[in-house]
Amino acid sequence: MEHTRRIYSEYNAWLQPKFYLASKALRIRADFDLDFIHQECHLGLIRLWGEIQDSAAYTLQLKMDDLEPEAFSLTPLINGFEIAGGSKTGLLYGVYRFLNRLAAGENIEKIQERSAPQVDYRIINHWDNMDGHIERGYAGHSFFFHNHKFDYDEERIITYARMMASIGINGICINNVNVNKVSAGLIAEPHLSDLAELAALFRPFGIRLLVSVHFDAPMIVGGLTTSDPLDAGVKEFWQAQSTVVYTKIPDFLGYLVKADSEFRGGPEAFGRTQADGANTIAAAVAPFGGLVFWRCFVYNCQQDWRDQQTDRPMAAYKHFQPLDGTFDENVILQIKNGPVDFQTREPVSPLFSSLKNTREAIEFQIAQEYTGQQIDLFSLAVQWEEILTTEIDKGKQLKSLFGQEIVAVTAVTNTGNNMNWTGNTLAQCNLYAFGRIAWNPDLTAKELIREWIQITFETNELGCLTMEEMLLTSRGIYESYTAPLGIGFMVNPNSHYGPNVDGYEFSHWGTYHRASFDAIGVDRTSKGTGFTLQYPESLQRKYDDITSCPEELLLFFHRVRYDYKMKDGRTLLQYMYDSHFEGAQQAEALLQAWETLENRVPQETFNSVKERLKRQLRNAREWRDQVNTYFYRKTGINDDKGRQIYM
Ligand code: GCW
């Protein structure tokens, strides 16, 4: 037991002992074949109660019941409690949910819940490279790989699997979508045997593994001269190699593919369509019940900034919408939540409303690439709630597609080998919220944030409220001192942290704000680039008309003069100035709020979060000054309130 406690306490995250409730006398009863779940339950209760005194009087009953496969129910009984699941995995979810609710301080007699996930696949994507470096990783190195091979601490993997299962994750893709020559070999020996061993560690937790595969694997791994998906030899390669994979790992979930995207090979290089590419690989895994997650992040990343015709957000739709209905049943198109690239604010990708006969996965990014890099505070739950409740067609919200066209929810994770998993302890909240929202998109940001705080910290109501307020406001604060109104980017090239207004303005990535002396933004209306035409008519009209376009997306859809009057009467320019001055001030308020939590959270957590909030404040001031100076120099117009702008 000592040993197990050590695992829990070393890795500071939910499901770790934040406090011991008084030990409880109870007996756990389970069907004879539920050993593993019984153990997990026992372990969790020991964690919370210090010890369990065996007594027949109070019984915790674990059982299988007639529920949907992954569903569970939690029911208090007279002198006992019942956790039931529609399958072993369902029961395991029930056990973790029960433990988490106890950890949040709830009274066992009041815990009652019945729950089933709305989508079948809830998946974490790691962008881990086999050399150990994580692309867009802000919490240390990979805990799977080191030095071009598998290299992991088994205990950490088990703790991780438990953590992920406790929020309902059932699929994990362990390597970066940017597959290189080494990781292309994950589907072949010698790596495949190691992959099988790792899969075995996750299996008891109901988690199936996937890997990102290289579209050119037929050449890299198979030694062929082509990867043309319609070539007979290429088809044979995928079939033979997949047979090898499934022989080793019969419950392998499948492949994730980034093709024709950011210098990656793909079907279009051979004059074939995205469907040709996806279907060839899908046919190879279909006999084994495998899936192909095919990313829609396809655009021209070699654009000339002089070219005003090409509009990057339009690309995914252009490539995929015409192919609707032509993908095999086991292909799932994986679509980023917005049409550009995980910015602080974007509209919802028009692919969601326009693909009618294709199975889809929505892809979020928990790794805070453009949202503060786990230095600046940014609660993604707030952003996700907005996205999921966005209207995508006459009164229909995006989340209504869950369990319909959207069969999977995926996200790029924010974890690494830092002791606390996510670098910034408060960023754990995003990881937790992702799993919960993938399970149930009706949960609000406020609920998710509160749950996580209560499970993770032992603090009084005031402490909880302080943290809750910090997290709830964090997204708006970050947005206001960076690139608000949907304009996006303005970041330092490559690192994507810190301000650089023209950092991407004359580059080939297609992300231009096109600021001049009198206006800023790209006209994406039906009279401009035509992007809005990719939406159903009601939305197209809403976005086209500058007066009905949601103001927070103003500069995503419209090119606007600086003297344009915003809804509250301020000019656009004044709005920009205010936003940056106020955002930097609020960043300071975040730091002050955190300072009130000293002695209410573990000292180490207090110190490291404080350090990050100080860095955030420096960052916010830098953004404020660079952006304000930039617009002052373009326009020569002063701030109404006469605050300091550097000339
Ligand atoms: O936002 C970009 C990132 C790349 C990433 C790419 C993608 C893994 O900057 O690092 O590549 O998106 O989603 O494929």
C-alpha cells in the first residue's frame, strides 16, 4: 500500500490524496470477475479515507447491470451504496466518478447519478516525438519516448491511464501527427512489440491505443517506390502491415493521419482525393474493426502574402465538403474546432454543418499553443462551452451533432513528464474539463471548473471562489491583451508566444490581418472572399451583415475602418486601446487574486503558479505596448483616455 500511495502523492493531479476523510467501516462486494475494478475502488477509498475497516454493516456493491455499455449508475442504499455499470468499463467509470465526487467533499448519501457518454470515442492525441521532445509541449518531455525508442516509467503510465479513465477517455494516440522516419516505424518491429506492451498497460482501464501513421509509410516502411493509394502494391502494404499490427494488438483502435498538410505527403501528391487516401488505409484495418482518423487540416501553407484570392479558412471545406458521403464507414474525419488553427477565438468550422454523410471527430487543443502556453492562465472550458453552444444552423447548436455526425471528440493534450503533468498546475483543469465535456457536452465551464477545484484542492469556500473566478475570467483576459475580435495570430513566429503584430504578415502561412493606415481585417463575407458562403444561409446572412455579426468575431469576418462605431459607441481603434490597457490591468488582478491563496493551496503549487502569473503580467504588458504602439503609428490617433502609448 505504501508503494501505491507514493504513486498517487508524487503526481499532483486529481485522483491524488488531497486530504484524508475519517476512515470508514465498509465492505466492498463485487462480482467475482471484477477483481481489477474492485482493486481500483479499494485503492481509491484508501486514498481518501486512509484505511478501510472491514465491516459487514455497510456495503459498497459493485455490479453489472442492464445499462448502455459505457454507462454507469451511482445509487445510495440504506446501509450501503451501489455502483453499477453496463459493462466492466462502464462500472470502472462509475467507480472513478464516485471517488471523484467523494474527493470533492460530497456526502456519500447524496451521491446519485446515472450517466452515459454521448459519443463513442473520446480521444487524447499526444504530439510526442520519439526523441522525447513534444511538439507544442509546455510540461516537459514525453513520458512514452526517449532517445528514439519507448522509454517509460510503468507506474507513471498506470497513474496516467487511471487519470484518463477517470474522466472517460477511451482512446490515446501516443505520437505526433507530424510523423517522421523513426515514428513511421511504430507499426513495424522492433517498435511494434513495445507498442503492444504499452497497450497492455492501458487495456484494464478501457483505453485503446492509436498511432499516427505516415502517409508515405509504403515507401518509408515498406520500401516501395510510391504511396499512391490506388496502387495495388500500396494497398497490399497497408493490408499486410495492419494484419501484423492487429495480430499483436487485437483491440488496437486504429490510425491517425495528417496528409497533404504542412509539408506532409498525401493522396493529392499522386493526383488522388482525400477519400482515395483515407479509404485505402481504412480498408486495411476494417477487417479488424479498426478506425482511421483522417485530419482535415489541409491548406496551402505556401501562400504568397500578395495573393488576396486565397483565404486560408476556406481550405478544409474546399478539400472535404465535395467528398461528403464517399468515405468508408470506418473513416472519421478529424476537424479542428475552427477553420484556422486553435486561436483564442474563431467561428466554428463550416465543415460541421456541411458534412451530412460522413462520420466526424471534433479536434480541440488542450496544449495552450496560442492560448498562453501554460504560462498565462487560460481556461479552455470557457472557450469550449462557447464553441459547443454556437449556433450552426437554424437554432441548432454544435453539440447537437454529438452522437449524430460527430462520433468522436479528440484533443491535443497538454501533458508531459513534469511532476504535476501540465507544467502549470492550473492547466490540469483544462485536461480534466476536456474529458468531462467529451463525455457530456452539456456541462458548463463553471461546473467543470468547480468540480476540478474541489477535487484537487483542500481549500475553503472563499479559496474555491477565488480560483473559480480566476479561471472563469482567464480566457477573456488573455484575449483582450492579445489579438481580440477574432483577428488572431500577431504572435512571434515559430514559438507562438508573445506579441509580434506583423510576425506572420508577410510569410507564407496565410494568416494575414492586412492592417493599413485606415482599416484592418479581411472581408470574408459573400462579397469578399466568400468564406461565409460555406455556412448554411441563415448563418451566412448573420455573419455577412456587420450589424448582426457577433462583435467578438468582427475582425474575423470583416475588414473594418478604425473609426467604425462599435455597439457601445466607441470607435474600433478606441476599443483596441481599451482592450489592451484593461487586459494588462486584469492580468495584474489575477496575480493579486492568487496571492490571497497563500497557505490555502500546497506551497509548491502556490509558488510555481505565482511565478507563472508574474510572467503572464510581463507578457500582457508587452502585448499591450506593442499592439497599442503599432496602431498608434498606423493611425496617428491618440488614446481618448490619454494613457501611455510609446510613440
Ligand atoms: O498549429 C499548428 C502547429 C503545428 C501542428 C499543426 C497541426 C503538429 O503549429 O505544430 O503540427 O498545427 O495541427 O498539424
